[in-house]
Amino acid sequence: MNRPSSPFASFWMGGFECSTHRLRSGRRVDVIDATAHDRLAAQDYAALQSLGLSTVRDGLRWALIERRPGEYDFSSAEAQVQAAQESGVQVAWDLLHYGYPDFLDPYSPEFAPAFAAYARAAGEFLARHTTGPLWVCPVNEISFFAWAGGEVGDFAPFAHGRGHELKRQLAGAAIAAMRALREVLPQVRFLLAEPLITVHRDPQRPQEWADADGFHASQFEALDMLLGRLYPELGGSPDLVDALGMNYYPVNQWVHHPQHGRRRVLEPADPEYRPLHELLAEVHGRYGLPLLLTETGTEGPARAAWLRWVAYEALTARAQGVPVLGVCLYPVVNHPGWADDRHCPNGLLDYPGTADQAGGRAADPSLAAALREVQRWESGELPAQAPPPPSEPLTLGAVLDRLALAAPTILAEAPLRHADGGFPAESFAALRRHGLLRAGLPGGLGYSLRGPELLELLRAVGRLSLPVARLYEGHLNALGLLERYGTARQLAEAAASGAVLGVWNTEEGAGLRAQRTPDGWQLEGNKTFTSGAQFVRPLLPAETEEGRLMLLAPAPLPPERFDHAFWQPLGMRASVSARAELSGLSLPPGSEVGVGGDYYQQPDFSGGALRFLAAQLGGAEAVLAAARGVLARLGRHEDDVQRLRFAEAAAGVEAAWQTVLEGERWLARQGAGALDYVALCRVVAEDACLRACEAAERAVGARGLLAPHDPERLIRDLRHYLRQPAPDAARLQVGAATLAEGFGGWS
């Protein structure tokens, strides 16, 4: 692998968050104090050395050092500086990480000289405790500082609409500081650290493309100033810069929107997303300087997956000739949130209990393992296969926004597949393209939707297409079973495959049996109602000597295994629920998921009914919406009889939805003790859906049930989907519970 010569002690680095900005509340952030890094510096540096992170980013706190103009007290940094020297760790020191003394105004002409004088004093102090060249980052993230402090007023100096002016001021101050340092320390080395972003045009908003392009280009303004390309009167020059640091996080690519809060953040799996190695190559092509990723990381369970992905991209860029000198895990220690003090699990090491000088910082085991893995990549060869693109947990609103992008495709395909009975391949391509096949997976693999949020998503898909919702529910069910009972490797492999999964449990006669063999598993028997047929990758419960065991097929099964004559319904045609003959089929070793009996574990087995109820209720809402559309076209939507009819139907559907949500809460609280309530949900939802169908049929009449009107197709789908196993058994269960001695009511 191409390895450029480097002035840094290690390729893999760690960075200590050192922000000291003042918030709108008046409180000054001090992350070094909050994490006790100043008090545990020796322990921290020793820990990083032991982890192979021999180069570190750290920072001085200007606001503590210069409390009165021109008076410098470096006692707040002595423990860090001494520990760095004693440990042998190489440190690149931030002089200004968002925070400055209260007596200064960064818009004033006095700011740059004051910063230069402080930088000179800081450089002399640091040089006395540094072996080898001193590395300094004068101002961290000028671009973000200018936006947050000068454009939107999130922190000091709390300006609005003056971002470019602040950017110019900060660049001028950084240049003055670098020149002042070079006067007293000619060998000082300068590292810059700026955000690396990509702003994408919104195809639906061409009137804003110029704004998107301008925002994207603005990321280079600070570097251009420091290098003398923009506003050369500031004194910038290429000889001031020894290495370019780019800061890269999961939120750094987005689709432009004039309201920043409404932008759509992209993730690596999105089709529009630009690979990081390409971005690094572009930066190098623009400036011709060696590069580092001076900050990268994320929160929670996605940390390990993000590091693997970033490492692969950075090392790919290096292999292609881009002089990438390092990657800095940032922050390396978890810290309290800037604005709310919430615990931010975004580092390798933790901070709770760090006030105890004897205490150690616990390392996140997943991230530590990922670090060891990527360190091997850097010293050896990249893996043959790229790691799967990581996913960040998303809010339900963000996931529904992604579904809205897939919705036009799903809606357009639904009547076509109803007509020909084909699998809705375009709909699932759209769901895959927008990351929705991973919605229920944990962070790092997916969006971490759980419980009621997942039900809301299924309801929304049900509004678009019930056959798609049926197949999607099976996919989510399969992933849930893999997460609960499978191995981490099985889950990660299934997520990375991008396949639509399904769970096929229904069978005829003796059903499906599986026998262990030296080569894996040999199957004998059949499955019926195989939703998705040859288009999905099935999870197959089968009878074995170990009990009923789930087996995951490595890929969709061959089409000749399916009898499509079995599936000739009037509704739900696009769910392609054929009969499968599986005798003679072999599955490889390791196909088994969990142990015998896991599939029927409660409350998950019966509680899973809430998923299809959510989809059905979305379908009922679609039926009512389609009928409403017909009435509007016929000019009958203001008729009082119709209003009464729709009031009853809509109230029933909404009441059923609230009952389903309550069922989810019961499951969360009581587990298997909630299954009577789940049965109640089935009764209430079925009745509400049937009333919605009847109301729609009565409302639109025969004319409204003819093509090209939608109600007839939607009603067929919903009535068919309502035919779930044992509906009368659910009613009997509800009746028995209601009549049981001691029954105290349902809520």
C-alpha cells in the first residue's frame, strides 16, 4: 500500500475535545474540565499510547489563560503539557477552539493583534515542554465557527448574517498568529482543521441550485484566505501551512434547503452520497498539500461501523496516491453535551467517575475492536470487501421523510403490479435506495426505529401499498428475529446484502423438515404462502432433531421451486405468495438462527401481530382517502349522509390505531402478560378495517368501484390482507379474558 512519508508519530490519532465557547444562556462550555482531562492528562496520554494513538490533538483554553488583557497564566494547561512531554505523545495544540476572552470582540480590529500576542506566548510556553517540532492549529474550524457564531448566532459572538465577515476576521487572526509564532519559533509546524462538506442540489428545487453551489464552495474560503488565494491583503501564504486537516462527520453531506433545519442529511448508502476518498482527492487536487482527517466520529452504537468505513475510505484515497497522513478519532473521550450536559457516547473512552484520580476510563469494546482492526489495515492491506456503509439512528420524522421520497414510485407501481400480479421490484428498489430496508436495525446498521415508531412506519407504508407493506413487514420481522436470536455476524451480513427478507412459516402436511449433514442442512418438504417467492431471501422455520429451528437461506431461492398457480387471489396479488417445494434443497453450515423453539418465543411471536395491524390500518386510511377522492370528483363530498358515514369509519380506524399503540405499550411493560390485549387489538383493528371498506363501498357506489378509480383495488387488498390466521381464536381469547374471574377492565 502506498505510504507517504509523514511527520506524525502515528497514522491513527486521538483528539481531546477542548471547546470553550460561550452559549446564549451565558454559560461557558469547558469540555476539558467536564471530562477531567486536565486532571487526568497523564492517565489519558498513557491510555492513548497503549492503544497505538501516539499523535494527539489537544488544546489550550485561551479564556482561562488570558483573563486580563496581556496577562498570561498557563497553569490551566500545565498538567496536559507536562503529561504529554513525559508520555512521549506527539501533540498538535489548538490555540483557539471556539472560545475567546470575554473582553474581546472578534469583529474588532484589536482581535487579531491580541490573538497573535497570545499565540506567541503560548508557543514559547509549549516549546519549553516539547521534544521535536511544535505542531499548532491556530484556529479550529474557522468555517463552522463563522457559521455558528456569525451567521446563526448559536454561540459567541452571537451575530446573525455576518458569517463571512467573521470568517475573514478569524482567518486574519490566524495568519497574524502564525506569523508571530514563526518569528520566535522558526521551526513551528502548522496544521489546519476545517470541515469537509458536500452540499447537494435538490432536484425538486432548481431555483435554489445556485445557493446550494455557493454554500458548497464556501467551505474552501477559509483555506483560500490562509493560503493567500482570497483576500491576499490578510497575509496568507502557502508557506504558512504544513498539513491540511479536514473534519468529517456523518452529517457532512446534505441536500440543500434554505431552512437549515429542513435539509436532508445523506448517509453513505444513499445514491447521491459522494465517497469520502473522492472528496479527499479533490481537496488534494485543489491545494496539493498533505491531508489528515483531523476529526471524525459519531455517537452510540454506530461508532465502530463509522470508523471502519472512514478508515477504508481514507486508506483507499492513500492507495490511489492522495497523501493522507492520518485519521484522528475525535473526540477520543465521551463528554457532556455542549448545551444540555447530556451524556454524549461519542468517544473511545468514557468520563463518568473521572474525578477520582485512581479511576480508569472504560473503553467502548466495539470501538476498541474496530480501532485494532483498522490499525491492521493501515499496516497491511485493505480487506477485499469494503465494510458496509454505516447508518446513524434517525428520528421517526427523518425516516418518514425518506419514505416520502420513495412514495411516488410505490404509488405508481401499485396498480401495475395489481394488474399483472408481479413482484413490486421498483418499490423495493426505492425503499432500498432511501435506506428503509434498514429502518429497524440498530445503530451502525440502521436507523434504530423501535416499538411504536416501527408501527408508525408500517402504517405509512400501508397507506401507499398493502402488498408492499405485507412484504416489508415480513422483512422487518426477519431482521428482528436475526437481531434477537442470530449472531452479530448474521445480522450484519443480512443488512449488508441489501436483500429483501421474508419469514415463511405456513406449510402443508408434514411441513418442512431439516437434517444436519457434514455440508450443512438438507431440507425436505414445503412452504405455502411464501410471500415474495423467488424475489426475497427467506428465513425458514423447520422441524429438526433440535426442535423447530430457523434456517436463513444464503440468497433468494431458484424460481423453479415455486408454484405460482397456488396464488391466484383477487387482492394482494403483488405479494406473490406462492407455494414452494423445498425437498432436496441444501443450505450451508451456519444457516441456523438461534436454537430450537426460538421462533415461537413469546411475547414476540404473538405480539408481532401488531406489525400487520399497523399496515392494515394504513390500508384502511388509504381506502377512505381514495373514496373521499371519488366523492370530491363526483361533487358529493359535502353531503351530510357521507359526512356521517365517514365520521364513523374514520373514528373507528383512529380508535383502532390508538388501541394498537396501547398494545405496544402493554408489550413493553408486561411481555407475555400483554397477549390478551394483543388479541383485543386484532379484534378492534379487523372490525375497524371492515367498516372502512363497507363505508367506502356504500359511499362511492358502483361507479366509484370501476377503473380508473382506486377504491376497488384498495378494498380488495385490504379485505384479503385481513384474512390472518385464527381470527376467531383471537375473539375467543378476548372473550375468555373479559369473562375471567377477577377481570378488572382493559385499561
